[in-house]
Amino acid sequence: MPTDEVAGADQHSQLVHGLAVALTIAVFPLIWVGGLVTTYDAGMAVPDWPNTYGYNMFSYPATTWLFGPFDLLVEHSHRLLGTVAGLISIGLVVAATWFEARWWFKWWAVFVLLAVIAQGALGGIRVLLDQRTFAMIHGCTGPLFFAIATATAVMSSKWWRARGEESLGQTAWSTPRTAWVAAGLLVASYLQLTIGAQLRHVTGAVPHQLFMAFVHSHLTMAAVVTVLAFGLAATTSLRGQTPRQVSFPAGLLACVVLAQIALGIATWIVNYALPWQELSESLARYTILAKGYWESIIVTAHMATGSLIISLATVTALRAWRSRASGVAREVNRKWKQQVA
């Protein structure tokens, strides 16, 4: 292939990758604002869908929702951010259809678009039926779509297309243990988030025993995620042959998990206080304020950071498996050359 054609193909691949990265970036604030919708119980601030009080979503007067009630602001903003993610997904499908050589990635791009449509439909059903159950499902599938968008960005990257470290002329690769631990961390972090969603949408009608079962399960999975995250970070940093593309997100993931632990403790304090808070003068003076500013920020940050953990776990797991596959291929190629010689 001529040099200019190779450069053009790489440029088109960069376009696909750029759209995938833009989609991933757009989903995170979408999750943040969606968390505020749940925190402020603003899911029904706009009672119709896909319109907004009879207006087309995009023609709804900006002064009304920007300077109106806060619950209207977060709900309408959530819809607009979801539309942005949908438009980027459409652009990704078009770019992949025209410029992507891998047939499976073209279908993956279509799957991403269908996933964002399904996520939007879930949000619409929640409004039309006014069902908290659909709100909880919507809250669980949002981070799942974040992971899908993250995976799209990873699989469209130059490093991935070059088949990992093997084609870049480097000698590092991930071990099977690293790849499996990273995959287990991804599954555990998502399970913990789904249990946390039960707590986020709990009502007074839930029996105390069931509520405590959710709490204990959430804490247990938090411990599992912590052990896996720090174990993965330690092994990838101490093992000199682990590629930087795996060790760096693993180390960053451990830092985010540490921040998540602090946010989890703070979330419990602002929601339920502490049974021993009378031992601290500052905590003894603290009064739980429902939907207070800092209380809402802390609770929403805890939820959004959980999604960020899933995203980073996706990056680490995919890169670890890709690097492992390259290492296996390189070893097979080495043995074949030895036999031929």
C-alpha cells in the first residue's frame, strides 16, 4: 500500500478513535447529572417524554429550565446530555462504516448506538410509567454503557490496532493472572454498583432486614473490589515486564478506589450519621440535611466515582487481555522459528 494511503487509513482510524473517546468523555457528566436526578428525586420534574412540557426538547425555552427550579434544571440537562451521547454514537457508526476496516468493529459501533437508544428509552419509560423500578434499572445500565463506550475507545486505539506490544517492538506483556484479576475486578465493581443502586432507590416500605442485607452485601463487595484493585496495582507495578498501558490504569484505579472508600464513609455520614458520632464534637453537632448542597454533592460523587471505577477496570482488563494475547502469539512465533531452524 502506498505511503499516502497508509497515512490516510491511519487518519480515518484516528477519526473513529476520536469519536469513541468523545463518547466516553460525554457519558461521564451524563452519569453525574443522572446521579443528581436521583439524589434530588427529580425524575418526574418533567412529566412528559420525549417532549418537555409539550415543547420539542431542543426548543424548550432556555431561560425556563436554566433559571427555573433546580430539579427541572437537572432533569432537562440530563436529557440534553443524553442526546449529545446519541449524536456522537451516530457519528461513530457513520465513521466506522466508511473508514473502519474491521468488520466486527463496524457491527460493534451499531451495537453502541442501539445501547444508547435503549438507555434513553429506559429513561423515557421511567417517566411515562412513573416507576422507581425502571429508575433503578436505568441507573444500573448507565454505568454499563459507560463501560461499553470505554471499551470502544480502547479497541479503536492505535495501540490496540497494532496488536498490542508485539507490533510496537516491545517485550512486555501481561500474565494470565493479571488478565483474570483485572476481569474479576471489572465484574466485582459492577456487582457492587448494582447493589449500591438498591440502596440509592430504597424506600420506607423496604423491611429493615432487607435494607441491612443490601448494606452488608455492598460493604462485602467493596472489600472485594479493594483487595482486587490494590493487588492488581501491586503486581503490575512490581512486575517489570507488565506493559505501561496496563500498569498505569491499574495504579490509577487503586487511587480512585481509595477515594471511593472515603466518599463511601462520607455518604453514610450524610445519609445516616454514625452510631458513635457523639464521641466527636464536630460530628455530634452535625445535623443530617436532606438534599443539602454538600450532602448531595458527596452522595452523587460516590455514585459517579463507582462508574469511573468500572470504566478504569474496563480499560485495564481489555489491555491486559490484549497484551496477553500478543505475548502468547510472540511465544508461539518464537517456538515455530526455533523448529524451522
